[in-house]
Amino acid sequence: MTDEQRYQFDLWGYLHIPGALSEQEVEEAREASQRYVDTPVEDLPPGFGKDGKRHVHGFAFDKALERLALHPSVWPIVKELTKGRPRLSSGTLQVNIPGEHDVAQRLHCAKDDWGWDAVQYAVRDGRVFSDHIVVFPYLTDVNPGDGGLLAVPGSHKSMFERPRSLFNEGLVDDANQLPAGVVNITPKAGDVVIITEALTHGVLAWTPKDRNRLILVLRYHPQYQGNESFPDEIKERLSPETIELISKAGYGDEKEIVREDVVRFS
Ligand SMILES: O=C(O)CCC(=O)C(=O)O
């Protein structure tokens, strides 16, 4: 994590990395995603499924997507934020399809949803730690006015419960009328956004009629938290390095992949 990235992540609770993926990586990942989207549910390989815009375990559908979970532009950041003990707990492909009914998602965060103790955010020894982070690689462009991700910068450090009356009762549904304090993050294809789940965030409805929004939603926790969450059919498709990434491990264990800055699939 660079000094600039660490400062911004600590200040805002999120990081927007422009141009994190190469054009070829975006092209291959987009093609694979579209194949998942276009495949009827009954023809999907075992373990996959669709839940509205969520394409379950999408990161495992193709190596072009799986690679993004360990991409060199985010790997040092994931390692720092999890104190060198990362575990991927889910990897959904999310697609906002033009013309399909899409609704805004209210502002929320782990603290709002499950209580103040549901997520940790801390700075120790000059490094940032969070026990629930989400990495969003963007595979298509989001332009101002399109919709998409909202955030309340700095809210990850708030010591008070958010009064429900604030920010239009938490329901923000017009990109052109954002309440003061709320920003709409509009990444281009190939950008990556990283948030801590301590950050208050939401989503504007997707408005373009001719373009979709394709993102991966990759969730990471420390390796000693939570339960393993992938069915065997999905695990069988993954490279050994990704298997290590999704595996639980003890507080004192160090995964081999953590010793690498660039993880290559064997
Ligand atoms: O759609 C997005 O940009 C964010 C999704 C999100 O916040 C979530 O899945 O909890």
C-alpha cells in the first residue's frame, strides 16, 4: 500500500484505483462475465446460480475473473488491511442490466446492519486494518449521472450511530441531487474500488438504457474469522493459490501466497 493509498483509505474509508487492470485483463474478464450472464440458469456448471443481479460465485466462473481476486494492484492492499492474514469469503459477479428494473440500495454499513461491534477499523504501527473489506473491480464504465456506488467519506470512523433522518432517510436515488456529505463514485472499466464495510455506502439505481454495469464483489476477512463458504463444485475449479486464499487458518499461520507480491497460478 503506498503512502498516498493509505492516507486516502484512512481519510475516506475507500480507495479508488484508476487503471488498475490492463485493457486485456478487462476484455477477458468482461467476455467471461457476459458468458455467465448469457447462460440460462439450468445450463450453468454445478455450483453457480443467479439471484437477481447477483451471479453467485462469479469469480470462479473463469480464470480471467478468478485472477482478479489476487490481482497485483490490490494484493498488497488486501494483505495490509487484513494484517497479512487474508481470506476471500465470497466473490459475486454483479450485473446491472439496462432495461431491467433496478432500485436504489439504501445507505448501509456493517455497523448499521449488525451493530457497532460487527466490524473493526483500526490503525496500528502505521498500517491500516479492517476485518471486512470489499474489493470491486469494474469491468464497464460508470459515467457521472449513470448511478452506482455511493459513499459517505469518513463515516467508517464515526463514533455515533447514524441518525436515520440524515441523507434523505438513507435513500439517495438521484445522482444529480446528492445530499451534502454523500459522493457517487464513478469508476471506468479497469478501475478498482476498495471499501471497508465500516463505511456507510449505498447504490443509486442504474439508469443507462444501452450499457450495463459489470462488477465483481470480492469480500475479504482475516483468515481466522467466519466459516468457509464455497461448495465443493466451486472449489474444484479453483487454482491451488485461490484455494489457499479462501481457506481458514489460525491467528499465527502465514499463508504461502502472502509471501508473494505477485501471485501466479500454478
Ligand atoms: O453495487 C455496488 O456498487 C455495491 C454493492 C454493495 O454495497 C453490496 O453488495 O453490499
